[in-house]
Amino acid sequence: MGLEANKSMEYHVLPPKGLLNDPNGLICYKGIYHVFFQWNPHGTDHGFKYWGHATSRDLVNYEYHDAALEPVDWFDKNGCYSGSSIEHDGKLYLFYTGNVKSDEGIRTNYQCAAVSEDGMSFRKIGPVTRHPEGYTQHMRDPKVMKGEDGSFYMVLGAQRDDLTGDTVAYRSADLITWEFLGSIMSVREKLGYMWECPDLLRLEGKDVFVFSPQGLEPEGDRFNNIFQTGYYTGCFQGGRFHWDGQPFEEMDKGFEFYAPQTFVDGRGRTILFGWMGTMPSEMEAAMPTVREGWIHHLTLPRVISFEGGKLIQTPVEELVGLRCEKEEKHGRSMDLDIPDRAYELNIKIKGPLDTFGLVYRNEVRLSFESTERRFTVERTNWATSLREVRGVKLDGALESITIYTEETSMEIFINGGEEVFSLRYFAKDEDRNISMEIEGAEAGIEAVSYRLESGRE
């Protein structure tokens, strides 16, 4: 049974109503892209969590289905929490955390499985692991993958008894019986009080361990959101991640990005979706979309690669199919009118610049100055009405900016995806202008923009 898409967004994954958070179970199964996600269909709070379900043939247009998993069994009665999927023997297996709370408020988590032969209807298998000693009940978000040795591995976000974050691993030959292997870290690292949503990527001969630690203190331009997402590099083998010592690097320098998950599609691309919604509770409660009965959505699907010692993120090429009306301008300063709420803007910097500035709908401001190589994004906090800034120091000069926007959403890709900023924003309906200017004797701007239109009716 299909559900009507939410008309508030054109090309992001967003269910018809309720609250969305983490992407789950991403996979290309039998030629169809399946995007599951944490979903509360009954309200815009973090109450009972279902697994919402959307499918797509092109990563642009999505059909929404009834929930794939519902919190109705003894092992998940207070929520079917985040997890992943894997294909085995032609069947689609889902792995998720079943959340149970006693009348006294005591939490128990179960790592559970479900299976499907058609990708649409799922039979729950129930819990498949035992909780290990040395860890609190904050253990969740199983990511299951097949190792080079032919074994299946499950990695889980965890919290040690000493209230520090960790990720643990299990191993299995059949996806049903699992052996506990312990922490995946070859060197113990204290980084916050909980690690959520672990993922392991194999890119250009390098293993990348992506996870979302909670409890990091701000350090200049780093760690300024309520929770973070980033990565280590190294080698994952036999259930152990041998970290190469490269510092933890945030994946997205914007305001809203958390709990990403990746999968490899039939073309061999590693594709990521993230959640554009993690924020303090007072900001969440004040979100203007709550009045419309929905809150949060996923990021654009992004192709992930590893170049020059860092992750590169670029929008999937299928998004080109959204382009309609084109406008092209050149100069040192310019104004553009935004014809529709769904919009793509590609900016190339010609020649050496001193400064660059852009104002989007009198709300979001982008700026760069070459001396410090610092790129910043500024917006208004809708709960406090105060301006707030996120920034990053680029490795080199500012060369290009690609911006995808919808009415309340913006994703900014700097220098071909070397840095990314994801954010929500709320502008006045009448503000439909973009202004840009550049300083530098030989500098100029080439701007190409498109109105975007999905196939939704």
C-alpha cells in the first residue's frame, strides 16, 4: 500500500506526516533502492519509533509504503530503533535494536532481525545476540556487513560501564547465531559518552570508520552542534579496526547532520544518506513545520569517495534529471531571483579572490576570505532569533560552490565536496533573492542556476 508523499519537500526523503530521524537499512535490492528510516507516524516527538519505508528506481522520485517494522512485540514494544540491512540467499534481512522500557523506566535493548523475500513484507525473527558484560544498556544501531573472510560482522554503537563511548563487534556464519568479539578499536579512545550509528566503508584501499559520538566539547570551529558525526581511517580486519592515528574528522560542517548510513549500489558507488534534524529539544519544539504535522528529513543521497586523506561527498548524478529552467550570469557582483522553492546553484570562482559573500533570501549568509581561508555559513536560530555561525578552514583556495535548496533546507558542497554544510533555515515568503559579490582585482563569478522539479504529481 503506497502513501502519499509530503508535498512540503520535492526531492528529499520525507514521509507524509510525523517525525523522521535516522536513515536505516539502505540497500539496492532486486534493482530497487530501499530507504528505511526512523519514523513516528503519530506525532512530531520522539515517541514510538517505527521503520518507515520508501523505494525508488532513480534516487530522485520515491514511493512511500506502510511501515516495514512496528513496535508491537515484547522485544521492541517501545521502539524499533535504528539498524541496517543485507541481502543473503536472495532474501533481505533487516537488523535493528528493539527498545524496551519497564514500568520503572529501566531500559533493555535487544539486537533483532527480520527477513523478507520480496522487500516489502517482513517477518520478525526476534533477538539474535546476547548483551555483553562491561557495557550499559545503551547499545544500539547494528550495521551488518560481509567481511573479506566470508563471515558476517555486526558493529554496534555502545557505552562502556565507565560511561565512555565505544563500538563493539559480533561475528556470524549464518546471520542468526552471533559470537561477541569485543571492542572494534585496537587502541582505546575516549571520545564522548556514547557512540551511535557506526558504519564501515571500504574506499580506494582505505577503511573508514564512521560514527556519531555524543558528549564532545566545542573546539573553535569543531564540535559546535549538540552531537557530532565523523570518521577515523585505518584497516578493519577480523572484527577489529586498526586505527592509523588520523584525528577524528567531522563529515559535515553545517548545523544539522547526524547518523548517516552508507550502502554500495549496483554500479559500485558508495552512497550516503544522513539525517538533517539533530538539534537541541527547544529548537525542535520551535520548528515551524510542526504546525504542518511533520518534522525533519534526510539529506540528498551523496556519493562518497576518499581523496587526499579525506572523505569527499558529492550529490548523486541522477539529480541532474530534476533540472528545468537554466539561468547563467557572470560578473563581480550579481543578483538572482529564485523562481521556485526547489533550486540548484553552481558557482565557479574565476581568478584569485580576496573575499566572497553570498546572501540567500536575506536569511543564510555565506562568506570566505582568502587570508585565513575560512569559509562560514550564518543563519538565524528560529528558537532564539539569534544569528549563529559554522565555519571551516579550507585546504586551499575557494574554487567552487554547489548549493541545493528547498523551502526550508540547504546543502552546500565546497570545492567539489571537500567540505559540506547541511542546514535547515526559515526565510520570509517574500524574500526570493540571492545576492553575490567578490573582491579581488582579477576575480570573477560564474553562476549557473536551475529550477528543480521532481516527478511528483
